[in-house]
Amino acid sequence: MQIITKYYKHPTMSEKGTTPSGLMGTPHPEVFDIRAMPPHKLPLKSGQLEESQIRHYFEKGYLIVPDFFNKEALDACRRDIEGLVDDLAQLLYDNGKILNLYKDKGFFERLAFLEKEFPGANILLHKQGLLTKAMSDLWSNERLLNVVEQLIGPEIMGHPVWNLRTKTPQNESTTVPWHQDSGYLDNNSYDVLQPTAWIPLLDANEKNGCMEVVSGGHLPGKVARHTCCWGNTWYIVLDEEDMERDLNVNVKRDKVLCPIPYGGMLLINNMIPHRSLSNTSNEIRWSIDLRWQRPDKDCGFFGLKKGVMIRSEKNPIDKIDWDGFNNIDRNAEQNKACSDEALEEDRFDTTIVGPWMTKWEMTHTNRHTEKLTTRTEVSWHKA
């Protein structure tokens, strides 16, 4: 499949006499730096981290926890993902999109073989956004929530934006450039601490595309200038020059590679600049990212989907409403909000559009941005 992209000189915001909406808002450093650290309580609950580790998270904007999860919990996620890949393969096969189901291929290679026959198969799996039981169990893992409580307190809501990352080898659509997570969210997220756990389902290293962060980039408490869109993807991008100017960092000095062993995790927040490196190995690098925030703030995804209450000290939760959360397809909602073509659903469409695209100056168009319509600007302003 040949992808043709268009490059053009987009009018700058100063030429238009306007400011990118993503740059609006007052900085809130106190929400993200050491001042936001909840009091350290003893004795520690199961899984909770030492005070020095939590302090590192708030001072540096990230924390590597190399050995945290019971491997059985992650193995269960692997099995669920194998089921998702099998369902996708059968769907493609039944509709004449592929000629081979590749049942003989394993967890770390099957999707890549599907991708060779049907470019964009990994995007289809990403767009499905199916939260399986093993993944919801991981999201609400007691030990993990105990750590989240150390970051934001005992009232914990799962954020509507979670992702299964399908990083097939040598694939541009799975290589994510520098960005801040709030660059993808509505501006209500700019004064809300949203911890994220990035959980690889194998030993993640530089070769297979682990994460890299810019330490201290969260300290100004603001979102730097991003542009849209990167390469042939739907990703916004934070240029290093803009990062250094707006966030008071030196990328060469402050960037930190974050290899994570199987069973570990990387904790970040929604203001720390980070990226996902290219997968130059021969295996798929699977990972899951999960987010939380306090429920007394807007969930920060343009009003398209609400979060799910996972833990409450004030109003203890007997049963998490996963069914209600799963009944709203985030990807479908963002497509409906942003593209007229979404009205005619194509289950094999490998493009992604979203309201984050309208927050930033568009300096590069491609097949994803071409699906945007004027409906987009109306939709995201509703939040």
C-alpha cells in the first residue's frame, strides 16, 4: 500500500492572528512537582514504594520500578492479547484481506505477519480498544492502586485514555515522537496530575523500542508547543527546540532511556516529555499504558468518554463498572466527532483522527489528517 503525503507551508499562528488552543492556560507547576506529593504514610500497604522513590517521581517526573508485578498477571494479559490477534486474523481472513491465518506464529510475531499481508493490521487492533478481563484486573490491581494512592490520594478514577500498544518491528505507526500526554487531551487536563503506568509485556530495551523521557520537563507545569502531524501518522510532535525553550530543559543532558524488565513498569505524569523509540528487533514489543486521576476533576478527553471509578475511601466500591466503561468506544467516538467518513463505518479503515489534531498548528498533512472535517473544531470545544 503506497501512502502519499503532502507537505505545505501552513500559515503560522501569528500570521493568522490566533494562538493554538493547546498553548492556552496558566502554568500549574505546583500540581506536578514535589508540592503535589501526598504525605508519606506508614506502615506501607502492599506494593507501596519507599518515600525516596515517590519523591523521585515528583522531582524528576518519572520513576522506573523494575520488579513489581506478579508475572502471572502479565501472562494473563498475553493470553488475552493472543485471543484478540486470533479474532483479528479470522476477521481479515473471512473478508478476503489475507490468505493465511498464521496460526503457527507466536505471540511476538503473528501480528507482524498479518501486517505484511494487510498493512495497518496493527492499527486495527489498536483502534479496537478492547479492554479484556486480564487488562481490567491489571488496571485495578490492589498493589498497583496502592502505589497510585501514594501519587494522588485514595480517590482514584481510571482515565478514559488507556492503550494496548502493538509495536510491530520497523513500523512508523508504532514509533511515537516526543510529546506530553496533555498535548493529546483537552485543556482541563493542564491542572490535573494524571499518573500513567507504562507496562511492557516483555523485557523492553532500546532495540525493541523502549520509552525515553526528558527528566524535569514537567517542572514548569505547562504544555509546550506541539505541531501536527508527524510523518504518516496521527501523532502530534514536540520539537526539541520548542521543548528546550518552553520547558527549560536540555534534551541532550536530560533525556533518560528507560529499559524495563518483564514484571516492571515506568511511572510518568501527563506533563513529562517522552517518546517511544523505533522497534528495530525482529519481535513485537507489546505494552499497556494505564492512567488514573482524582475523580473531582474533568477526565480530560474532550467530553467524549468519562473515566471509571476504581477505588474510593469515601464511598467504597463493591464492583467496578467495567461494563459501563466498555460500552462507550473511545476510538469510535473520536472518529464520529472528527470525520464525516465515520458516519459510514469501515471496519478495515486504518486511519485515525482525533480532536487533539485541532489543538495544534498543522504543518504536515497525510492520509489521517485528510479525514478531518470542520466538525472537529465544533466537537472538541464542547468539553
